Amino acid sequence: MSYEKASAAAEFIRSKYSGEIKTAIVLGSGLGAFADAVEGAVKIPYEEIPGFARSTVVGHAGQLVLGTIDGVAVAVQQGRFHFYEGYDMEQVMLPVRSFGLLGVKNLILTNAAGSLNSDMMPGSLMLISDHLNCLGVNPLRGPNDERFGPRFPDMSEVYDREFQEIALEEANNIARERHDKGRDAELTDFIHRGIYCALSGPTYETPAEIRMYRQLGADAVGMSTVPEAIAARHMGMRSLGISCITNLAAGMEEGVIDHSHVMETGARVAEVFNELLRRIVIRIGK
Ligand code: HPA
């Protein structure tokens, strides 16, 4: 059933855009502006794509943008589906699975996340080196369809190491170039690498929970990305995960955590974030 759904979505996307899509990019909360950089953009609202759910969250536009970045064909998801919205995991994984069936080889997953590491401050970025699935469920639970991948997929390298190296290199290039132009102030310590812990949400965490997740080895917490990364690994796609650190996690600073702050920080880093994404897309697409 889910294979047929993903095929129907893929076919529909193909009918709107015939280019050979190299890389798909999922834009997280407050990070949607990257889609504006797509050239020759064909925009498809999610409600038109068979099987796609709707984006219900502020900061998620809810459309697929197809086109090119410096000649590299991309599919950009401006807004994603989260488990906390009440969608089942099949719906959450559907876009990535349809990209896989379209022949997309590379996936870039972005998100907003809270930091558990006081070296990793709001406004900085974290390349995801690995994850902790604390969603309470594995998205692949249920009958396995071998056309997607094996029953017991290996998870020893969910986030492609070479992609991480490329991302790190480009982030450092951007920092150096901006430093040379005298614009380094906001770019000290802006790129990190760490473990992303996915939680179901929709509540933010308690301070006690944050202490527990830190003990478990988490560097950042968020409410997305892991189901899509697992779906991609299942299908043999290569993934890169980038968290935009929007706040320190619960209990680490005075005050409350609020979605509007998450959005504000996303907007603040957009310029550097979008430039980094652009360079990564070009490097891994060539
Ligand atoms: N916790 C969970 N998800 C988040 C956070 C957080 O602190 N910040 C942004 N997304």
C-alpha cells in the first residue's frame, strides 16, 4: 500500500517536472527561504500531490519546489510532516520515499533544534553525525516492502561521512571568506558536529528530561528528521542532516522556549545557512 502511494506521488511529481532530480532538500522550521534560490521553479502545493498530507505548522509553507541550483536539479520540500501533527509514520516518510522512487540519490535534511551543549549556541549549525531515535516508535515498524529496502536495514552510517566532510569544508570556507571581508562577528564557532536526538513532541522537554538526554549522549534535540533519515537509509539514499540551533534546551537558560523564538533564530541565520546549502548542493550534485 505505501509503495503504491509513494509511486503515485512520484508519478505526479514527474508529470510536473521532467528533469533528473539529483538532490532533495527538506527545509525545517524557519528555514524555508532557501526555496527562493531555486531557478526555473515549479511549485506544487502539497494538497495537489496524491497522498501528501498538509503542513499544519507555522513556518512550514507546504509546497514542493522543483528546479535548479546552479544547474543542479533539486526538489525542495518547503515544510515537512511531523509525527506530533498526528500523521502516521507512513505519511511522514512519504515525500522521501517518493523522491527515492524518482531516482533521487542525495537527501539533505534540515531542522531547528535545541542545544544541550553550551559550546553550541543559538544561531550556530550542527552537522548531524548520528542520531538517537527517542520517538517511541521505529518508522519502519509494520510489514516490510522489499521494493523500498530490506527488513533489517543497517544503521551504522545513516548520515553520509563524505557529505559531512564536504559540509564542514564549505562552512569553514564561508566563515573564512566572511572573516576576510570583516564580517566574522557572528561566525565564530558557528559549525559543529553532534548527535541529534529525535523526540515526538509537541511539548518541549522538561529540564530533567534534558539532563537525561544529555547523559544519553545527545547534543541537540528536535522533533523531526529521524523518520526521514531512516526511510532514506532503507532505500539506500545518501543523507546529510543539518540542525540550526535555535535555542538552548530547557533548563539551560532563563526563560521559556517558544516557537516564535525558534522562527526568529532561523531567520537570523538564513543568509549563511542558505549559502552553505547552495554550496553543498553544487558539490554533491556534480
Ligand atoms: N526542543 C525540541 N525541539 C526543538 C527545540 C527544543 O528545544 N528547539 C527547536 N526545536
